[in-house]
Amino acid sequence: MTTPRDLPSVEELLQTQAAAELIAQYGRSLTLSAIRDTLASIRAKFLSGQATVLPLRDLVLAQTSALLDGWTKPTLRTVINATGVILHTNLGRAPLSDAALRAMDIVGRGYSTLEYDLEKGARGSRLIHAEAVLQKLTGAESAVVVNNNASAVLLVLSALANRKRAIISRSQLVEIGGGFRIPDVMKQSGARLVEIGATNKVHLRDYEEVLLTPSALVLRAHRSNFKMVGFTAEPELKEVIALAHAAGAYFVDDLGSGALYDTAKYGLTHEPTVQESLAAGADIVCFSGDKLLGGPQAGIIIGRKALLDKVKKHPLARAVRADKTCLAGVAATLLHYLKDEAEREIPILKMMSLTPKQIQGRVAAWILELGQGEIVEGESTVGGGSLPGETFPTFLLSLTVESPERFLKQLRAQNPPVIARTDNDKVLLDPRTVLPEQEGALLVGLKNVLNS
Ligand SMILES: *Cc1c(COP(=O)(O)O)cnc(C)c1O
């Protein structure tokens, strides 16, 4: 073929068995537009001299098929996380428990009592679903679940501090991630941000002085993702809360991770828990559903009923409300804690409680299967902007390859893609974050790349 006129026509291509199969898979109109785009791009390449021969019919259809595949392939794909970062923000933070997934599946598939009161046979409220479990777990008077913790903080401040003073220490003006900063969230709420103290030190007298002027609330934002060391000081939470209350201000605690358990149990620094904040007298505590809690993306607000009633009624509450699958997943995740089975059922807690010895055994089995690699000592991390600098001792599979960067790229091209890391010219894989059911696929992916 030497002129584009020799290319098969759209009609001719549509008559083929291959096109019929594409239509069955992708639908007629999408297939048609893929055929047209394919022909147009072949024509353009030929006319510009980029290509000197025109493809035959089968090849045109193969290109059409590849185009359709590219157009319809989901961009949100499951991957194997072999990085050892448990709450990897870029990889979707917490994997969910079976019970959470089942609960989400069931309400997603059908109709539900999302806003329906079975007793009355009338409209109910979506706000009740995770509330009872949260009350039982934490002892809080009231609770509400919203879309994420950033929106939880925004909502609370909007409902309680709009056009009023909200006080925060300069040592807590944190950037959460992706350029998202607590002071900006505070301003967005309409609160008048009042900063006190210095970056490294804030004293009780700073709070005392600022509270001489009437203020709506004092906010604490937990320094989730960085550590302050050296010449630093901060008053006891209890003392600050007592001062706030004496001055008629509320105390709102943005915990970020919101652990319901003591992270020291896993050899990590103690992360302030939800229960501790409430015990210290915080009026409202906000935390994430998908950080150390190990559930779906959500923002959880708990605290005093009178305040939560205001929060629930604020117009923003509608804008940041959680959907039915989120509510189902959060409730099911919380239930694991209530039933004292969190460590057995919640994937991130299982990962944290893996012993180095168990991990060593998995690396050894991988090496046996692959016929190569070494066991080396290493460190897993929590990630997700939680517990910065904290690590768990682990064992890693270390592979010596020609080009580590190319090897990582090839691993990412596997199905499912494998995300690993390199260090000192070695490719390193940490079993801690590889889900047991993904181990087979991981080994297939590794063999593909090792043998290529
Ligand atoms: C992570 C974090 C947030 C934001 O939570 P998302 O659930 O990611 O929206 C807010 N405040 C603090 C202190 C955090 O650590």
C-alpha cells in the first residue's frame, strides 16, 4: 500500500470478527471512534513521512484494540506495596478489614437505612450510624463522621469559631501534606486566627494572656508528621484545657491520626490517644478514619453533645457529609475495637504486630521460591504523616540487579504493579506491607522481571 487511500475503510474494518469482538467488549460507539482515531493517526504519520508503509487490516485493528484498552483501563489500580511504609499516603493509606469491606459491599449493592427509621417508617438521620459505637468506645456524648479529617476540622471551626477568635500555638501551625496547612484551614472557616508562643516553645502564660480577651476556642493540632527536639516546651494538655474553660473558651483537639490504642505496644513512641484527649477535658476531638485507626477515609468528630449539635446543624455539615459506604466501613472498623479483635482483624494493626522473626521467615520463603536474593535487616515505617522517624525492625529481600531503577520500573509494569525501593544499588522489598493474599502475585511479578 502506498497511499492512504489504500487503507481499509471504517466499514470494511467493522465487518471483521475482530471488530465484532471489540464492539462486544467496549460498545459500538466507542469502538467506532477508536477505529476512526486509529485510521487518522496512521494517515497523519504516513503523510508526515514518519511512516513509510501502511499497516494491513489486522494491524489496524490491533492498534484499535490497544487504543480502546488505554481509554478504558482504570487509572485507580490495586498495587502491591513492598515499601514497608504501612500507611503509604500515595498508595491509599489503610487497607480495610474483611468485615469493613463486607459492610461496604452490602450497603453499596442495595438500599439501606441510611436515612430511614425502621421503627417509625419515616425519615431518619445518617448521622446516627457510627455514633453509638463511637460513644461506647470513647465515652463521648456525641459523634459525627464526615468525609475526612481536614473537613472535620474545617466544619468544627466554622460551626464554633466563625468571626471569633481561635487560638493556636505557633508550634502547631502544621502543614498536613500536599500544601494543606492548618492556618489556612482555620482562615477558611472564618475564624480569627490568633497565634501564640514561639515555634519551639509555648508557655502556659501565653495561653493565660491571650485568653484575657474573649475567644471562642483553643485549638491543638497534633504535630503528626514532624518531630520537635532540643530547646522545646509545651504546657500539659490538662492545664491548657483548664485555662480555656476558665476563660469560657472551648478546647478542640485535632489529633490527626487518632489512635484508639497505645502505639508504644508496637515499640513506637506513644501517640496521643483519643481517650486521653477526652480524659484531659477536650470538648471536641477530631481524627482521621484512615490513619492509625485503619478504616476508610473519614473524619471523626466526637465530644460534647451541645457542641456537636451545632456542628451537625451547620450548612457545611451537608457539604462534607460521609457517604453510606464510608459510614458502613467506619462502623465495622470501630466494632473491631469494641470487640477487642482489632489486632486480629485490622490489616494495619496486623502489619504493626508482625515480629521480625515472622518477617524473616517470609523473606526466606521468597528467596527459596526465586532462587536468588539475600535477607538483610532493615526498617519499616508507619507513614501517612503519622509517627515521623519511628521505625519497626524488619527483614528485607535484597536483590542485586544490573540497574535498580530500571528494575523498579519493570516491577511497576507488572500486573498488579509492585512498588519497591532501592538503597545502595540494591532493590529492597519489605514483606511487612505485602498482604498475604498478594504474595503469589508478587513472586510471579518478581520472576517475570528477573527472567526478562
Ligand atoms: C492528617 C491530618 C489531618 C487531615 O486528615 P485527613 O483525614 O487526611 O483529611 C488534619 N490534622 C492533622 C493533625 C493530621 O495529622
